[in-house]
Amino acid sequence: MAPASKADKKASVDAAAWMFNVVTSVGIIIVNKALMATYGFSFATTLTGLHFATTTLMTVVLRWLGYIQSSHLPFSELLKFVIFANFSIVGMNVSLMWNSVGFYQIAKLSMIPVSCLLEVVLDKIRYSRDTKLSIAVVLLGVGVCTVTDVSVNTRGFIAAFIAVWSTALQQYYVHFLQRKYSLGSFNLLGHTAPAQAASLLLIGPFLDYWLTTKRVDVYDYNMWSLMFIILSCTIAVGTNLSQFICIGRFTAVSFQVLGHMKTILVLIMGFFFFGKEGLNLHVVLGMIIAVVGMIWYGNASSKPGGKERRSHSLPTSRQQRHSGLSESTELDGKV
């Protein structure tokens, strides 16, 4: 009875974590679209820096309230994480500017096989045939939904390559650091958010000027644009936290596969809010294929042998790892 109750509790917390991530991710996409399209605030990198600055403020408050305990993360590990994360953000922005929308979407889809490769090589993960096929079905469905015009150029390909690999490495590293150093989601954010905020706010204005030829300091701020900026930063706190919680509880691959549900929801909400001219048979078919693939993946990866690690362990003591994972679960359960 106790094991079943424990499994039910874990399933409930897992579902809550996914819902938290989906709601905040879709919400921030809608808010940012309004901010950039309606109010012309096209400074994406600087805005991301403000997101992490707000997240840093949240971690300070949580530490003061006692939700974040004292922990250690070596500077070399923090530096690697910040490099991966910032190259991911900058790479995605540049890739979107230099590539067609179709190739940009293909690049985003390629993050799943790249994440799989990282897990196979670095974590010695082995996937069953059903798990591999379910991932392929998800990729097919989302591709049918989103990929339209596809044109490739050299600099766009390089930007997309950097964006895909840095994003996959950043998401893998979230899971790796939490396991290796026994860090909960709050603790890891407490280490990484200040460094990302400082670096992005430093390079953001210059990068945004290079991408848009507009300066963030001469933008015509008004009450409505400021309100949307504050709303975007507030939702971003939940997005950043929920990403760390989900990757910590699952893996980067599961986060990518099930995360494509957000793509489907954004498309559906776009039809409701911005008209139905993009709604056609092949888009609906792609949505159905993707959802079937996600359900199949959840079922296949949870079965014995669906996704398992071949004898491989991180260089931490058993006692430290058990204590850290308990603390991580306890902290994540408070969200």
C-alpha cells in the first residue's frame, strides 16, 4: 500500500511540474509576442537578462525564507553552464534571424536526437525500440505542424548548429549538476540565475543592436509596454524554475519530447486569438500524430527496459547522493 501511495504522490507531483512548465511557457510566449509585435520591444536578449535578474531576486527571497539552503557549485561548473546557456539564448535569436522559419523549426526538432546522443554517450542510457519509434512519431507530428518553407544558408546553418548543441548541453547539464552536486531546483537556480543575469544584461544591449539596429536605451517606454515587460519577467520566474524542476525530475530528452505539447498549445491558442487562417488539415493531422507520439513515449519509456542506464554512476558518495536527492525531492515538492 505504501509503495503505491508513494508512486501516486510522485505521479501527482510530476504532473503538477509539467503543468506548471506548460502554463508558464505558453504564457510567456503569448506575452512576449504581444510585447514585441504590438509595442515594438524587439530586444530579446536584454529581455532574457531581465528575466534572470527577476529570477535572481526570487532566489534571494527564497533563501531569506529558508527554502534555499547553503550549497556549493564549483566555479568551473558554473562557468561551463553559463557558457552553454548563453550560447543557447544567443544562438536561437541569431538562428531565427538568419534562417527561414521552416529551417529554424527543423533545428529545434533536432534537439531531441542530439539530447538522446548526449544521454547515450555520457550517461550510457539505452533506449528500447518502442521508445525510439515514439520519439520519431513526435518529431514527425511536430514537423508536419510547423515546418513550411525550408531554405538553408551557411551562416544560418552555423548559428542553428551552435544553438542546438548549446541548448542540448545546457539542458543535459541541468540534470547532471543536480545529480552530481545534490542540488535541488531552487539551489541550482540560486547559483546560475545571477551569473546569467549579469552576463546577458552586459552583452544583451549590444547584441540586440547588432540584430535589430535599435537601441534599448532609446526605446519609447510607456505604461503599457512597462506593464508587459514586468508581466513577462514575472512569468519567466515560473518558466525558469519549472524547467529546472522538470529536467531534474526527468531528463533532458523527456523534457524535449513532452515539451512539444507546448508547441501544439501555442498553435491552438494562436488559432483562437489570431484567427484560423493557419488552421488546415495537415496542421490538425500533425497535432494528432504528435500527441499520439507523446502518449506512446510516456508509456514506452516508463516500461522496464524502455529507457535505462547501463551500470554507470557519478563520482559522488552513495550517502551524499541519497541525501541530496531527498532534499531535491522535498524542495521540488514545495512548488
